[in-house]
Amino acid sequence: MDLAFTPEEQKFREDIRAWVRESLPQDISNKVHNSLHLTRDDMQRWAKILGKKGWLGYGWPKEFGGPGWNAVQKHLFEEELALAGAPRLVPFGPVMVAPVIMAFGNAEQQKRFLPGIASGEVWWSQGYSEPGSGSDLASLKTRAERKGDKYILNGQKTWTTLAQYGDWMFNLVRTSTEGKPQTGISFLLVDMKSPGVSVRPIIMLDGGHEVNEVFFDNVEVPAENLIGEENKGWTYAKHLLSHERTNIADVNRAKRELERLKRIAKSEGVWDDLRFRDEIARLEVEVVALEMLVLRVLSAEKSGKNSLDIAGLLKIRGSEIQQRYSELMMLAGGPYSVPFIKEAMEAGWQGDFPGGAHGLAPLAATYLNLRKTTIYGGSNEVQRNIVAQTVLG
């Protein structure tokens, strides 16, 4: 196992770094480095910059318009974007639904949907979780009934991230109640502008509007929007979830936030506390261990061996690390971590009170937000069971 990068890979990294330095808007980078609120315009502006370069679908093969990068190149690209302060890509289009369309969609669907995803013009949302159907996704109840050349869709999705911006949504829907629950699920693409689709905000503890409830009331969906075969959606969902869980690990963001934690600790005078430094050191070891695990997977893929089936394990460790660095930032900031006034934050107020110059004001919001990471994408308890069965045997 070789975890060192070749000279060619280092050159690739340098080229990516130079392009990002020239192309990433400074105002967006500043928001990311200080965990300030990113607007829809911020996120889509960066997506379109990447799309114009042909890199929004950086993991796509050349046959679908991607750069055709190998696993190591994709990792280096992700790392350079994270360290530069680029927004985390909204994954629902380029990282999640696009691979499903490529693998299971027909030629017409690929031609219709992939260009808008690659350019960053079309915003996708994910319709998986429902009230009572989160980690137990097979129990979902949203129903799609086939009538001629259409499906009639009724039901509800919840915790739908950024659905208020969505143009399209990919959904798991129930098309049959016969047999095991998994065998009656289909994968359906829904135009969010369709009559009968309504989006209601779920306002979080920090006052943010990140997630939503989505309701379907007799929504007519053309049958041509069905991906693959009816009642085979569970197979397609598992293909997608492997991408989601690896994405949640986000070791590159953890490396960036670790450096931010050190800056906050130094600026707030707790860096010289040996016990606190021990906690930072322990977290750094965990981040390095997660990175080594990712690099082991990359090394296996690079050498042509079967990569480790550890998407669940990456999700477990990555999500726990995200929660830990947010906890330590809160401890370092002390009482200055607590205040959070959404309107004042957007007005730049965070630099006008003691501690604000160090970007402390959003820490409470970040801490509260990251409580979800061990639950979404399949709770960590469920993931441990999967790891026990598939990895340990």
C-alpha cells in the first residue's frame, strides 16, 4: 500500500490550487472560512463557475462530460477546494442523482437531465426521509399510482435540505405493497414546479431555514420520469447512498476546520491550557486516521484491487469528528460562542463585539447544526450494524 503522491499527482494538485486561487470569489471564501451564512446565490455562483470549467461533475467519466479523473485526482481536487474555503458542493445533483441517471437511466433521460446538473443551472433536492421513515427508509409511505402515461403522487417528505431552492427532486416512492417493503419502491424524478407540490420550512434552533417538509397532493408525474424499472428503486437508492455516506465523511473539511479550531484556541487564550491542547491533539490524530483510511481506499482503487466497502465506516467516523471539532470550538470561544442573531449576522455584526473578530459568533449555530450528522444518511447505530455484517463478517 503506497500512500505517497507521485510527482504527477503533486503537479495536478498545484494546477488545481492555482485555478482555485484565481477563480474562487473572495467574498464566498471569507464566508466559508468564518462559517457565515451562504445564500443560494453564493452556492450557485460557485457551482456555475465549476460548471463552466467542466468540474462541477468532477467525479463523472468522460463519456458523460466529466474530466474522467481517477480516485486520487478526485481526492486532491476535493482537498484543494476545502482548504481554499470553497463552499461544499450541494451534492444532490452532481454527486448523488447524476450517478444513478448514468447507471440506470435511459439515453433520453441522460440527455435531458445531465447537462443542467453539469452546468450548475438546475438545483436538485433529495426526497427520501418521511415522518416515521428515516433510518428505516424501507417503511416509506409516499405513494405513486400508475395511471396511463402518468403517476399520481401523494405523500410527504421531511428534512428535505434546501428544497426551497429546488427545481427538481429525486424521490423514493411506493408503487407496490406486495412482498417485502424494499421490493415495492421506485425511483421517480419530480419537477418541483408541478401543481400539487408544496414546500414548508422547518426553522431550526439557530433560526436557519435549511430543511423543509415537502407535500405531494395528487401530483401528476410523467411516467418517462421513472428511472430504471418500477419497484427496483431500492437497488438504485443503495447505489446513491454509498455516494452520500462517503460525502458525509468530508475529511477535507475536517482538516480545514481543525486549523480554524487552532486559530480560535490561540486567539481566545486557551492554547496554553495543556488539557485543552490534549483534546486538540486527540482530534488531530482522529482526523489523520480518517484521512489514512480514505487514502487506503484510494490506494486500492489505484492499484486495481477491490476497494474496501467502508462507506458506512467513513460516515461514522467523519460525522463524529465534525461534532467533536464544533464542540471544541464552543469550549474555546466560551460565552462568546453562544449569542446568535441571524439578522445581525447577515449584516456583519459578528465583527463588532468582543471575540467577533475571530469568527466566534456562528459557533453555536454550527454546533447545533452538526448534531444531525450522526443521524442523517443512515444513523450511526444502523451504520455500525452494517459495518459489522459487511466488513467484519
